[in-house]
Amino acid sequence: MHLIQPDLHTRRAFLRRSTQLGLAGTALPFALNLAAMGEAAAFTATDYKALVCVFLYGGNDYANTVVTYDDDSYNRYAAIRGGAGQAGGGIAIAKAALANTVLTPTVPLPGGRQYALHPAMPGMAQLFNTGKAAVQLNVGPLVVPLTRAQYSSNNRALYPLPPKLFSHNDQQSYWQASAAEGATTGWGGRMGDLFMSANSTSTFTCINVTGNAVYLSGNTAIPYQVTPSGAVPVNGIKNRLFGSADASQVLRQFMTQGSSHWLANEHARVAQRSIEAGERITAALAGNPAPVTFPTSNRLADQLALVARLISARGSLGTKRQVFFVSLGGFDTHDSQLGAHATLMTNLGNALAAFYRATEALGVASQVTTFTATDFGRTLVSNNDGTDHGWGSSQFVIGGAVKGGSFVGAAPLPANNGPDDVGRGRLLPSVSVEQYAATLGRWFGISATDLPLVLPRLGNFGSADLG
């Protein structure tokens, strides 16, 4: 009995899923970090655009990031959080500390509502106040739009919820994939699917600078993984195996030689593309240093500096549309939040501000849009000196094309069991991830008729463009 040789589609699916399993991370980049099996994508492009997703792993505390500032709202916030600072017995930020980061929107919020950013983010406040950044209020995973009454009805047939709310893995997956844990594609990768043919080398359509993430995996596009230092080398070839150029050449020939067995042959093809892609990235980066000085001892800044260098090298890499993924961890602040969160906000704010300056220096500020995302927001009610897992959150969108100096969405009332939350100050999202992603997708060049290919649940929500 003979085994049937898998067809081409099956081979491609096998190789794509093999990358997602992480069988060959930084140890074996030749087997994992490769994009594109060569199918033509739907769109072409004559200009350059890039989307940069900054994922905050652990669930960022929205209330101490974009801090309510008008007297009535601030007093509510401070009372719920137990007073200003640990000396006051709580985790609220003192109002006086917010004076340098007050946000001045171009259109004032209704009802006299005001916000400030965490005191460690003066650079981000300046970007907002000079029209280079916007704040998306109360966004999060939803299956359908929900009111608090609908959430409380427990009628899940009519009002379904994202699975396993408040769970890190599940909500990370839902944010990145618009699907539950176990999803094999994300909306960044599905955007990449549509634009692969716009790039002369489709390998560099989706680039991950931080490790495996479903966000950049498409149906055809596969994330190409790099490190903040550049391409992940095949060490024996990069460094000369045992100090011998001849030995390294033998290794390269062994890795890339063809075979009559389809799996071995595909592995060799992948290895060949990986080696060539790494060499091309290395050569392109050699002539493109970071265009501005980035903060030191800042992991996120290191990643964004590499993204800036890759954007600078877009001509030699042959790219017109790119999606990048970077991340910062440590946001699961169940305790000692004031100190830990201040460090995180310092690193986040400084890295984002430096990256925007880099896009200005490269002359592509209006062609690069950077946005944040996170597992979930956190509870407004404190958990001793920390916070617990929540739901909706506030996010930043940054770039020259952004309608800066604006708040998008309705300002939620700081309350415990109030009209905008489902208990303990867990925000019930008023804007879905699908709407947030669709707005970014429309700017990226995806037509309204093709958005459902990227975001299948988008039709559940009234607006596909948040402006």
C-alpha cells in the first residue's frame, strides 16, 4: 500500500503550521521564520505603508495609564483606588503629579471630562498635544456589541461573550487573532496576505521582532522572525563551522540540497530561502543605522530601533507594505503596582516617542502607524497594592496620518459596578477589537469589501471605521 503524496496546498499548510509550533525558533531559524509560499496577493501598492503593533503582555492597567483628570472623575478614581500613593494606602496617582502630562484634545470631551497620562510619559503627552497621537478609549474583545444589561442577562445565545474572559492566553489570542485560543492566523497576518504581491520579496511582509505570535500568521503570509540585532543567523554558516569556511560550505550544501522526498525537498527550499533572506537583511541593515538615538536598557526601544532600520532599508528589501510586531512584558501587576508600572510606562513612553522621531527623520511619519494592544485592562478596584484582570482598556495610536489630539470612543465613568463596567471597575468594551483593527486596515489600504476577509466578525458591529 502506497502513501498518497500530499498536494501542494497540504504541503504549504504543513509548513505554515510547522512555523507556528515554534519547532525552530532562534535555535533553528532556517526551519521556521520564513514568509510566503509565493501565491499572488490581492492588492498592489505604489507607496509605502507600515503598521507596527506594540503588544503589552500581561494586561496593562488602563486607569493609571490614561488617568481621568477632571475633579469629579479624579475624585471618584482616587476614592476607588484607596487614595493617592502607597503612603495614602492606595494605588491612585496623585493629581499634582499629573500636571505635566495633561492632555489637551483638539475637541474637548463632553461633560468637561479630562485626562492626563502617567507622569512617566511626558513624551507621549507631547505627541498627543501636538497632533501626532490619539487615544482609543475602552476597546476590547467582543463577539457582539453589549450593554451592561445584556451582559448581566446571562442569555449567551443572544449575547455571547469572548471565551474565557480575564484569561491571559485566551484574551491575547482574541486580541491578536479575533478568535479563541488555538487560532492559527491573526489579523496582522491576514492583512499581510492581501499585500504580499506588493512586495518584490514577500518574505519581508510580516516581521516579528519579539518571538512567535499568532498576530502575524496569515493564511499565506508567515512571519519572518528577527532579533533586535538583526537576522537570526544559521550559526554554523554565519560564524564558519569550527572556524572553517570549507566546513560551513559543506553544511550549507547539506541543508539546501534537493531530495526526491517531498518533505526533505521542501525543508531544503525553506533552508535556502532562510539563508538568503538572512544575508539580504544583514546587508540591508549594514547601511542603515538607527536614524535617531533610542533609549538604552529598554527592550522595547531595542525592538523599535530595529523596525526603524528595516523601514529605512525598504528600498533594498523591495517592500511596499509591511506589518511589524514588537512587545513589552511585565504588565500583570497584581502587587507593587505603583513602582513596577512606573518603570513600564517609562520604557513604553520613551520607546514610542523615540520611534516616532525616527519615522520623522526617515521622512515616513505619515506612512507608519504604530498602535498598542494588550491582553485586557485591569480592575479599577485595587487588589491590595495591585490590580486584577479586567476587560476593556485604553490604547495609543501614533503617526503622522493619525487624527492626533483626539479621544476616540466614549469616556467611561470611573465606578465600581457602574454603567460602564461589569464589576470591580472591569470596563465593558464600547469598541471592539474588530472595529479598532478595521480602522487601521482601511488606512493600510484594505477596501471595505475585503475587510471581512481579515476580520470575519466585523459585520457584527455597526461601524467599521472609527475615524
